[in-house]
Amino acid sequence: GDLLDIDFLREMSEKDNKIKSLVDMGFPEDEANMAITRCGVDAALTVLADSVYASQAAGDCHYGNLSDYELGGRKRARLMEGSKKKRKRYGGAAQGNRRPLDGSHEEPMPLPNPMVGFNLPNDRLRSVTRRLPQQAIGPPFFYYENVALAPKGVWATISRFLYDIEPEFVDSKHLCAAARKRGYIHNLPIENRFPLLPLPPKTIFEAFPHYKKWWPSWDPRRQLNCLQTSMSSAKLTERIQCALASSGNPPPKSVQKYVMDECRKWNLVWVGKNKVAHLEPDEVEYLLGFPRDHTRGVGKTERFKSLGNSFQVDTVAYHLSVLKDMYPNGVNVLSLFTGIGGGEVALHRLGIHMRTVVSVEIGEVNRRILRGWWDQTQTGTLIEIADVKSLTDDRIATFVRRFGGFDLVIGGSPCNNLAGSNRHHRDGLEGEQSALFYHYFRIVDAVKSAMGRM
DNA sequence: TGAAAAATGAGCAAAGGA
DNA sequence: TCCTTTGCTCATTTTTCA
């Protein structure tokens, strides 16, 4: 009796959680409920989401808020088709299978080595050609970004929702002095890209010549690791200084290993005899391609957090450069999860005029930073929205009518639940913040269909 | 082919400071 | 009191190396 009750309660709370997640993804509650009834409470969220779409495509959702989720006839067929095709290709279990179709059952998405994307500046040799799937071709152009090293299956799911486009994985260490392994899914042409000038320094010493003075010969680093959202404490600097001071020169291998491990983990640089320190905010701004003092005026910790979450501007600008010739009169941009405006800075540095930017960003500090930069550098219109969930399909249609459509939908959705350094809630694409990816998809699709009606 | 090393947009509670 | 900083958490995946 007790066991049964516990099982029952577990199932109920599991069901509540799944419904909440699906609602967070932008599905109506009753359709989420139906999908769970069809597929079972243990089905993975991706399966449930597919099921809702398949059901909508089949036209059997005679209830619920149709207007928000209405899809054109062609698109319905496409979504259902894609759903079937994928199920076959991935050899996944049919809906209703009690075993969840989680990442472990997805087709692997191998990361390229070296991680150079489709091509790099001044490297025509390695350039590849690609054919976009028919349903991926714009308008609008869109550009999506997230961490490359996500849990298994995440990129397969993201790619499946974003019209089966193959991700472009790029490590920004090929364009600047710091690593940044990211995946980009976009429907932009990849021929005739050009980089921002001047080309950024690609080594630590080129970026910060004065560090050469104290750099020991046994520290082989020439580039930095990924710039993250938090910095090491002063105590670590002290511990390293003590360890080095109480050993010879050069220090024994064991001390070298301890120091190098910490230096790599925290991106420490040599600023004095036996003295390492973390980077300063203006150095991170520089490495990421932002103008000096872009994030100035907020607390140091806030600056590191916002910068750690942002684009590497040179990398993104290289991909966006193809827009310059296409839009000599400027672009209308829908910017989701804008952060401190890496995409906007990239367009500006490319010399692409932004007539309008509709920006969605939850962080008040980030909105303030973007507004400050915009008012100083731009002549176009900036509309700031806080919550992606409040950007309904109706509002999107209104914006599309008002501005004559969006030329670019750009954004990187939250990586909190995907990032390797998250020890607490690395729950994948279904995690609380990372599930906002589904809003990115919803909004791109809403822009697509609103523009199709123009 | 396997084990070990390295890398990674993080998050929490508690201490510290204005 | 509220906000910022610090120490600790020890996961997952890919790459390197024997």
C-alpha cells in the first residue's frame, strides 16, 4: 500500500514537472497534458514536445489556443515529416515507449577537430560548401549560438528544431587569444566572409606584451582558456606565491604542475615575481572584441558575469559579415537573449547599420549596458523587452508589420544547464534556463510565418 | 584500447564589508 | 541591513597519453 502510494506520488510530481517544463517551452498546458497521456510520464521532454507538434500538425488539437500555435499548411506537413524522418534516422523508440528517449539514444554529434567551423579568415583551403535544407532557407536569416560541449544529444535536438541545419562548431582560439568552443546554427551564406579589422592578437604576448616580463619558461601557455563568468580569489594568488617562494628556481615538477593546473583552470597571468593574478574586466572586454569600458559602471563581479556569458565579437562578426553587401540600407534585427549586445557590437563594427533592434534581455544590468552603448553609437531605434515569454506570436506579427519584417534573428539561449562547469543543475536542454531554447525556436518560426504572410 | 588528464558562458551558502 | 566576495561543490565529456 505504502509503496504504491509513494510510486503514485512520484508519478504525479513527475507529471507536474513535465507539464511545467512544457509550458515553459511555450506549449499550452492542456496539450502538454495530452502528450503525457499519449507517451507516458517517463517519456523525455523532447519526445513530448515532438508529440505536441505531431498532434498539432495532424490537426487533432481542436482545443487550446490555436491562434498562438497555428502553423501554415506547408509547415505542418514539414514538421510532421521531419518528426517521422528523424525517428527513423535515429532509430529511436516509438512514442509511448516507457523508456525515455534521452541523449543516450540520439545519434552522436561529433565535434570537429580542429574546431574551425566551415571556414576561417584567410584560410580558403579548408572552406567547405553546404546545401541548406529547403525549410531552413529564409527570410529571415537567423543565427543561434550555444556552448559546443553540451551533454550528449543536445545539439542533435537543437539542430532538429532549427530546420535540420548542421551546426558550425568554432573555437574562437583560431580568431583571438582565448579559447571559446561554441556551436552556431544559422542559415547565412558562408561564401565571401571577411573578418573584422584589425585582426585581434592571437597569443597572450601579442595581446598583453607586458606579461612577458614575468612569464616563467616552464609555463608553456600561449593562449588563454575559455573566459568564464567568475574569477579566482586573491587567496589563490597568495597560495601560489607561497608555494613558489618556498621552492627553488625553477620549482620542482610537482609545484609546477600545481601552479599550471590552477593557472589553466582560472586563466591566471604573471604580473610579478612568483605572482599570478586573474584578468581584469577591460582585458576580458578586449579579448572578446568589445570596445574598452563597454561594461564599465557596474560591479566588477557583474562585469565578469556578463562578459563570460557573451559572444566573441570577431567570431560572430566573421559569420555575419556576409550581410553587409546584402543590406546596404541597414537591417532590422530581432535580438534574443541579447546580454551585453555582442551581436549588435559585431554588426556595428562591420559597418552594418541597424535601423531597428528589438532586444529581449532579462538582466536589468545588461539592458542598461546595451542602452548606454546604443545611445552613444547608434541612430536607429532600440526597443528593449525583458522577458522572452512576453514576446508572444501576436506581438511578433505586429512588429513584423510595423518594420516590414526582420532581416536577422540572432541570439544564444542560456547555457546554465548545459555548461560543464555547472556541478549542480546540468540537466541538459530541459533544465530550467536552457529550456528557453524552445522560445528561440518558437520565435524564429513565428517570424517566418508572419513574414510569409506579408 | 584503456586510463588519466584537461577543459568547461556554474551555483550555493557563508563570510565580509559598507 | 543589504550587497559583494569567497570557498567549496566535485559532473560530464573530449582529448591526450601510455
